Amino acid sequence: MMNQTSAHILIVEDEPKLAALLADYLLPEGYLVEVIADGALVIDAVKRSSPDLILLDLMLPGRDGLSLCRELRGFSDVPIVMMTARVEEVDRLLGLDSGADDYICKPYSPREVVARVKAILRRQRREEACPAEQSLIVDETRLRATLHGKDLDLTPVEFRLLRTLSTAPGRVYSRDRLLDTLYDDGRIVTDRTVDSHVKNLRRKLEAAAPGHNPIRSVYGAGYSYEPEDSA
């Protein structure tokens, strides 16, 4: 299990001053920092050094951050924080749907980046020490989910929604991405359908674990699942 003082942070940023600034703020916190400026070098670097977290710029020479993020998700669960100056909502949703764990828009405060890094690594350590499955059990063979031993009595759509969100705790899913997982019969539904199912699912989770709402709304992006031990 990683320690904060030995966590390896990979900065993928082609602007030397920004990369150096981030490194200057991360190094005093005890992190090991590696900087790459060319997107074409990222996949080999990750396979070689297995970083604990990646700060990934969207616009890079050699290869863009979105395609890199998607390929990384094919073989690694390393936390990825995307950094970009493109602030349109479509870019935000694309970034999160590609598998990113968080998203920071430029210009950003280096202190904010460090805070995000600490929060993500802290959450990951808690998940390693006390996996969410100990309290939440999602049984795909019987389409049944329990929380603290209590049957949630979910509809098939609610089950698929919970399964998707809980598979990657903390990861943000857009409404469009969730809709793709909820229905497999080609019906036409709106993104507000997701909000309705989330509301019902929250009610059932709250009944099983009063005082804790594990489904977090992320303004302008979608929803994420936050286990009790990461609250």
C-alpha cells in the first residue's frame, strides 16, 4: 500500500513553466514527481513506472489527453486528473467519460491541484484498507444488492445504476454515460430520467444506512458513488 510520502505523481504537461510549478508544489509534500511533455511517451512510461496518480493535460504534442486516458483505462486503474484550458461543458463530460477521476480547468491554483491530489490518494488508501464491498454487496448473478446486510429491493434499472456507480467509487459519470448502461432496448429517454432513478436509489440507500447519502451530485458533470469510509 502506498504512503503519501512515497506516492509517485506523473505530470504530463508540455508547458515547461506549468510543469515546473506543479513539481515545485508537489515535491515539498513528499511526493516523487516525474514530468513528461510528449503524449506519445505516456503509455510506455506508465507501464514502466506504475505511477500512483497522473496529472494529464488535455492538449499535448504527439497524442491528446483524451485518447491517452481511454487507453490507460484499458489496463490501469491509476487515478487520472485531467487539466485543460478548454472549459466548455462538452469537454468536461468527454474528459470524465474517458475515465478521468477529476478535472481541473486552467488557470488553476497549484495549491488546489495539490489539495485534489491529496484527496484522491487519501480516498484510494481508504478503499484499499476497507473496500466498499464490505458494506455494499452487488450480486450480479441474482441482480440483488445489499447494504449493511439489508436488501435494497432494487428495480433492474436501479440495480444497473448502482452497479455502474459503485464499480468505480469516486469516479464521476455523466448522465449520458449512465443512460447507456441503464437501458439496452433502444428506447428514447432524456437525461432527466437518470435524475429520477438516482432519487429513488438514494431513498433506498438512505433507508438502509440512515444519515449517509453515498451518491454525490457533481454540478455540470453527473454523479459519483462515495462509500461511507470516504465521506
